[in-house]
Amino acid sequence: MTQQTHEPGPATTTTTTTTTAAVTATTATTAATATTAVTTTTATATTTATAAVTATTTAAEAGTPTPLAPPVPPLAEPRPLGEHRVWPRTFHDRLTAPLPGLKALARFAREGAVRPGAEGLADIPRLPYAPAPPPRVDTRTLAVTWAGHASWIVQVGGLTVLTDPVWSRRILGTPARITPVGVPWEALPRVDAVVISHNHYDHLDAPTLRRLPRDTPVFVPAGLGRWFRRRRFTVVTELDWWEGAELSGVRFDFVPAHHWSKRTLTDTCHSLWGGWVLTAPDGQRVYFAGDTGYGHWFTRIGRRYPGIDLALMPIGAYDPRWWLSDVHCDPEEAVQATLDLGARRMAPMHWATFVLSAEPVLEPLTRVRTAWEKAGLEREDLWDLPVGGSGILD
């Protein structure tokens, strides 16, 4: 993707006016050349991010906490919880790659494979699966438990937060799960908040959300609030890119992603898409990428939110590459994105749950492990958890 030189600042809407400053942030000129930044930025980003990770590791080994660099630019003031806002009808100008046109659709119909063959599915019994309830932790401990796909139970700053919760066995347009949910719904602690990355069916699952009390605080992309309010959720906070809100001392920041949104035939890009940075009162920080291709946003997120302790990164649904590279990272790009972020650890996700593309089902894991090793990173900092597995950071 072509690196943009213009970065949107925080939106400046009120409860009665339309957001305009951030809407014009990502210009349409990037769409025409949206596939080149990986090769032009990789060397610089790798050198910078590796140096940052090395410095942090050295300080940690010495027992001295490393002071975080200030965010660049400074973070916006938190928005009010549950604020009602007016948004533009479309976010097409935020796309960093053009959506597939007729030629691409014709090629996909002619030669595209949307599922692996029998050989690629043969490893389903070998997929890592270890169901267990989330660990019990105190307010000073960051813990994550992978329920499958992009669904995590994040325990941060004393809160339990669900990311893109999908507990359904099947979603629209795909075969049933190839691994069961890693955490039974009944085993969840009280859910304090939910974050949603975008409205695709494998990330926004209505049957799962119906299980939640309607007063559960929900943090969603701009334009998606009405979907929740129609379902009688009462504390719905919509955010634009680079905006944040706070709940019980934990900050929720919505950040850009290289992706798109669509749920019906008529709502393409009518709501925004992105990832989330959750920051505890003591500074512990986890980044949830949601669904994203590789590109320039990771470096900018790392500058804006320095000291990310853990990056939850998608590594699957990437083949065929010509079709999916703009919207889904492959394993090597996920490792590079972690370096760009300056994150200390990475936990892979978005694989081993639903068969959404043509790569063999076990390939994302083997490739991410190889890429991690080739990058010279510490093996224990790759949290390649089984479905149902947990990682704890004191």
C-alpha cells in the first residue's frame, strides 16, 4: 500500500454536528497505488522497531522500567461514554485500497479458490485446541484468553473486555467452525465492555451479542452505533480513528486499519473499521488489530501509542494473495506489523476457527513461527496460543 503523508487528527464533532475533520483524513489518492508500501517501508520500520524492542528488553532485564516516549501527536481528550453523534453517510474516503472491481470479480470467479482442498483440510485434527476458563487475575495483571478467530477475553485494569465476540457455531456464508469455542459462555466472568472492529459477520455476530445484558458498555466504529441501539444497547460509544474514551480508568482508543465494511447489499463502507488500543491506569497496553492488511498505519499507531505490551494480530485468511493482500495480513506481514508497532509481544489470531480462504488450515501457524524466528525475536514473546489458551503478563 502507498504510504500516506496526511494523518487524520481527532474528530471534532459535537452531539449535533457532523464529523468532518477526520472524514477527509485518508485521501482518495492512496487508493490508486495501494499496494507498494510493504516493500518501501519494511527496512526502515524493522530497524527502528527492533531497536525499540531491544532497548525495552535490556532495561527489563536490568530491572529498570523504561520510560515511554510521549505519544506523537498527543492523545485526544476522551469522548463521553454513550455520546450520540452524527456521522457522514459513507466512509469510502478512508479506504487505503480500492474495493474489487468487475475485472477482479471476473478473475476470482474464473480462478479464485475460496477453500483449501482436501489436503489443506487434512490437518484440522491437529489444530491447537485447549478449552479452559479465563484465569483469575488482579487489577494489576494483563491477561488474554483466545476464544477463537478474533474473539478474545482481555482482562486489563480490572475490566473484562470481549473483542469481536463470536460464540456461534456458524456465521453467514461460511462452513461451521472447525474448532469449537475455546471458552464456554457460562465460564466467562462478568463482561465489563465489548469492542467491535467492524461489521463483517465473522466479527459482529448478532446471536452472540444477544446474550449480553443491554447495559453492557459497547465501543464501536463510527457509524455502527445505530445497529446496537436498534438492539436496545444503552451505552454505545462510537469513535472515529484516533479518538478514545475511558471506562473505570481504562482507556479505549480506536485506531485505523487497512480494511473495509459491509453487512448488507446497500451499506458498503457506511460504517468505519479499525483496531483498538486498550490502556490500563498503570500504563499496560494491548493492541487488538481487528481485521487488517499490512501498511503504513502500524508505524503511526506505534508512535501514537508507545510501549504496546501485546499485539493481537491476524495471521490467516490470506490466500489467494492477489485477492486478499489489501485487507488481510499474511503471517510474515503480521510479524512485520508487530515490529512496526514497537510491540513487545504478539499473539496470533484470525485463523484455526473458520475456513475463509484457500491456505491450508495449519499453514498460518507454521509460517508465523518461522517468520518470528527469522526476525530474531525471542521465542517466548510469540504467544501462539491454542484456541482456549491464555497468556498472562504481570
